[in-house]
Amino acid sequence: MTQTLITAALPYVNSFLHLGHLAGAYLPADMYARFLRLSGRNVLFVCGSDEHGVAITISAEKEHTTPDKIIDKYHFANKLAFEKFGMSFDIFSRTSLPEHYDTAQEFFLDWLDKGLLVEKEENQFYDETAEMFLPDRYVEGTCPNCGNERARGDQCDNCSANYNQTDLINPKSVVSGKTPVVRSTKHWYFKMGDFQQRLEEYIESNASKWKDNVLQQSRSWLKQGLADRAATRDMTWGIPVPVEGAKGKVIYVWFEAVLGYISATKEWAKLRHTPDAWKSWWQNSDTEYIAFLGKDNIVFHTLIFPMLLMAKDKYILPTNVPANEFMNFEGKKFSKSMNWGIFLHDFQRDFPSPGQTDSLRYTIAMNLPETKDSDFTWQDFQARNNNELAAIFGNFVNRVVQFLQKNFDGKVPVLPERFAKVNDAWKLLLEDFSREETREQALEKYEDKHLRYFSPNDVALIAALHFGAKKVAEHYTRFRFRDAVTETMNIARAANKYFNDTAPWKSVKADPDECAKTLYLCSQTISALSLLFAPILPNTCATISGMIGAQSVTGEPNAPQIDRWSTVALPTLTEGTPIAAPEVLFTKIEDSTITEQVAKMGGTTAVAEVKTPAEPSDIIAIDDFKKIKLRTAIVISAERVPKSEKLLKLQVNLGTETRQILAGIAKFYTPEEMVGKTVVVVANLAPAKLMGMESQGMLLAANTPEGTLALVTPESVVGAGSEVR
RNA sequence: CGCGGGGUGGAGCAAUUGGUAGCUCGUCGGGCUCAUAACCCGAAGGUUCUAGGUUCAAGUCCUAGCCCCGCAACCA
């Protein structure tokens, strides 16, 4: 029997988790893990915090604290948020543990032994104030190629030129703002090129199974060729290079963080007092390994990590890497710095109930960015909760339970004499069904045969449960989570249809026996739904289990390995089982709640943009203002500047002359609508070069609270070249 | 020519190796009254971004173009 190892990308402990993280990796991983466990499969679900890298030392400095404090803060916050969200990790570990240091160093030494690491001496910028070598990201300067003044360490964003860090003209440290000095330093480079061919074979051998985005990204890297890459860094924060004389050098996170999956598994094994148990996962060809992550992480799991595992030998490689795209928030990317989006802990503060957590899981699941970037909106959250969870699933449970309270003493009906053999008939029906591929075939072939105890409606319901569960399982197996959820909800729809079509509120008077059987089936359906929804809505399903007095089965870790999924359509509740008083599973979300949340978003951003009142020192004399020559101008022509997202190239008539002005308004104004507009320009501004073109002045625009721009234009027609005072 | 993804009814998305364009929401009409003004049934609504091409057959493959988004910069 094969087993499944599941990992979800290690969250970087430099920020709080937001909904985008959940959509990218964690929710699908959790749904998958729970589904497999409910199918009786042996599963190990592993995750943990990624706690190294320069960003953490810099954050520590900014917050005047130590890296230890930073990582603790985020690690525990994220761990707690994950728990509340219902992540069913077997272990949530962290890469700052000794276990991980040992693992990483062991791998490093092994590569060294095998000659996979080569030492290279090179010159690098060193910030004397911050006492650190500067990674490429932390140096800015003038591009040696195009003269762009804001080029990054090794690449220019403007002309895309690649060069050596030390070729930068007028370099500045991003950390201290000072000019860094050049120092020589020694590093170990991983010979990635050695694995080019094996990785190509690995990728192509999986081509038929893997998602397209994953393949394309991986192939794109391979096509460019794998170059040697530094596997070490000059830093204090990280895992020391375990070699004599390597003081002040740590293993680069690229070559260390992903090993955290293995270390986490070791920690799990240790906690269970079976320290070698991790090997039966990582060094066992019966293990199927599925790595969940977002698109930014693809090559680390399809190329780098497999390469490290190949190098070490004996380890299994990822069987599949079902990477998602990104989930945006209300149309724009989640951003910590722009305060845009919903952070998990904020959501949990505002929507603390388990049912609301499930609503969030459901909404995200229905919007998973499986094939392209998707969007989370508050409105959608409300609609999903109210129209689907509450109206369809919640309402079905509620109407059945209420009906039982009123007519059956709050118990699963006892089957009347006439239908005493329903359970046996049910079994036979499912045996017949399981021989058929599709619901349609099954109904056509077997419906008539079972009409002695069942009505056509009954048969249709059982068929919906059986074939629905089968379909959902297929979707999970193929990593089609959105489809899985949609199909699950369709089973609840079928349940509602059954209730409607059998109309027990009529049969309760006309044919009480029939009514009892109907509600017996409905009760079993609630039990079945509580299993089918468990991967998506674990909290709610646990609640239902409580209501029907059943043991909660939601695919939690360490549960007994029983395949309940394939028998979900069979009755599980015995006659006469008491059903607890109705509990509303999903409360509706009011418009006002959503309005409130919408009002909050981007709040900090808007406030930040409001101008602070002028300080006395900011006050200028009239003469100062007179230095600025403002004139009206009419836009003659406008065009986009290629490769620039903000700039429009305008030709404006200033009355006496025509000038070219590059204006950063392309995000808010099209070239077409600019032509003919009368604008206000600063006429005596020194010309500047932008994107290699000259701009002779600037035009005035006001920042709006929404973060867009509004052009300043005269209220009435004034013509070109008028003075503005 | 930096890399990657994408343009499909009003909205959001699907559509295996080319083979009847589907789903959810919304809209309109009907049914029901057990239930959270919920549920169920039915209908309308598409030149699949544009222009060519390959094919018995194209949303899907090829060529050219237009337009979005992401990455490249802490962040799935």
C-alpha cells in the first residue's frame, strides 16, 4: 500500500499569513490531506516556518530587536492562525531548530564530499556601517549599461542588463545608504549544471501528470541552462557552513530552507519516539510525495529541491507539484507594505466562529487560482456564505433536523414494518451501483429493480450520494479542488431536491410510513454530507457529528486508517438515534458587515496619503512661489511609453512653443483621452531624462483618496500658455 | 524581441489526446410552504479578443496583431 507525504511551502517568518498564502498552498494541501485520510490512506502532512535569510536580519534592525525575537513573533502567530484555520498538519516545525541545522549541515558536507561544491573567490560590496556583505538586492546604483540611476545589484530593471555587482556606478547600500567598499570573499558554488540532464529527464518524465504552469516554468529555467550558484552567504543569521575557516558564512536559504521538510519530519518522528520513522517516508519508494506551493516557488520544488535530493541519494523526489497561481484581493495583489488584503489573524478577530472559518475556507476553495490568478472579494465571501453554505447545505441540515424535532421526537425515524428491509436493500442497491461507471448508466439499469423498497426519488438520492462522492474523489485525486468543492455542494443540492420531491410535510399525514423512510434517508444523508464536506468544512462537520451523536471524522492527523469515503453512501445512523436540537450551521452575513470590512481595506494607505499640515519650516515666501512658472497647455498628442507602466509621452502646446513632457499618469489616463485636454504644467522645470527620453516640464495632478490621480485643469476655457498663479 | 500566465453569455470561472461550448452567481417565469424570505423546476443570454491558416472537424493547433495581469523588488 502506497502512502502519501504532503508538504506545504514553508511560510517565511517575515510577515503574517494572508488569504493569498492560504489559496496558494495551504488550503488545497489541507483539503487533500484530509480527503486522503478519510479515504483510508496513510498520510503525513508536514510544514513549518522558514526562518533564515537577510530579510529577517533587516527586519530585526528596523524593529530594534533581534532575529530570534522576529522569528518567534511570526512563527507562533502563524502557527496559531493555522490551527484556528483548521490546518491538519501532522507537524508544524521551524527551521531554527537544531534538528534542521544538523540536516542542512549533513547535506552540505555530503555535497562537499561528492565534489559538487566549488570554492570561488570574488569581490563583493561590503557595508562598513552595517558590517555586512551586501547581497545583490541590497545595493543600488547607476546602471553601467543605460545610465538608469536606480539599478539593482546585478540587474537593471530599466534595460534588463545583467552585470557584476561591482560594475555598478555610484553604488549605495540599501541598508545604510552609504557607499559600500569592495572586499574579497570566498564562497562555495553548487554545480547545478551537473544536474541539468537528470533534471530535464525528471521533468519530462512527469510531463503528462503535472500542471502546465509548473512544467512551463521549469522548462523555461532548464532552457536557459543551470549555472553554478553560490550556496553560501556572508552573514551571521543562518546555518553556519560546517567547514573549518568558514566563520561568518552561512548556507544560503536556497540550499537550506527546502530541507526543512525533512527536518520537520525528523522532529515529528522524534516526538513520537520513533526517531527513524522519517526514513520510511523520505527514503521509501512506496511514498508518493506531493508538494503544495504558490507559483513563485515552483522552480525551488521542481528543480532545486529535487537536485539536492538527487545529490544526496536515496531520497524520493516530488511526485507532483500542484502549484497554484496567486489570489488577489479585490483586484489587486496582496501587499504587506501597501496594507492591501486580509491577514488571517485579522479575519479571525472579526469572524471568530468556527462556522465563519469554514465560510472562509469555502470561499477560498471556490476561488482557488488553479489555472490563473483569481480574486477574493468581500461580496463574494458574503454571497458564498449566504447563498450556498447557509441556503443549500446549512438549510438542508436545518430543515431535516427541524422536521425530526416536530414529527419524530427528535430521533432518526424507526423504520416501519413495511420498510424493515430498507438497509439490506440499500446495500444491494449500492452493490449494483458500484458496478456502473456513471450515475446515468446505473439509474437506467437498476432503478426499476429496487422499487420494492425505494421510490425513484430514494434511488436518485442514493445515486447522488454514491456517484457524487466518486466524482468528488476523482477531482481531489487530480488536484481539481474547485471542481471537488462544486461537486460536493451539488450533492447537497441533490439532498434538497430529494426533500422537495418527496414532500415529507405532505406524506407525514398521507403516508406516515413513507414519511418515516424519507426522513430516515435524510438523516443518513446528513451523516454522509458531514463526511463529504469534511475536507472543506472540518469545523462544521465536527459540529454536525455532535448533533447526530456520531464520532467526529474530519480527516484529522492520527485518525484510524479507515476508508470511509467509498462507503459514504451507506447508512451509518441507527434507527432511533437522538438528533440534537437544531443549531444553525451558517449564519447569514449582513450587508453592513461587508460594508464595514470594505471600508477598512486600504485604510492605512489612504491615511498615509493625506498630506500632513505644513510645518512652519515648510512655509515659503511669496517670492519662492514666484520662482515657479505655472502655465496652461493643451495636449496635442499622447502616446504610451513602451515598457513603462506609468509614463505617457505628451506633446503639449504652451502657446509660444510645443514641448515634450513625460507624465506618470498612464495608469489612470489613456493617450486618447489626454489629447485636447487643457492641463497645468510647470514651465520652468529643468529638463529631465526618463526612460531615455527628455521631459521638458511636468504636469500637475492631485492624489485622490483612492490612490489614483486627477489632473488639474482650468474650470473654463483659457487657451494655451496662460499664466497660472 | 527579459520571463511567465491570461482574454469564453451580465459577473466569476470550466472545457483531458482537436470531436454537441459547460458550471456557480445574477436576471426572468413557474412550483412548494418542512426550512435560515430558504428549497425545487424551467427559460433567456455566447461571432469563445481580432485577422489569416491547418483540418472532415478549432475555444483548443500554427502565424501575425491588439489588450490585461503577474514576476523581475519582503510577500503563497
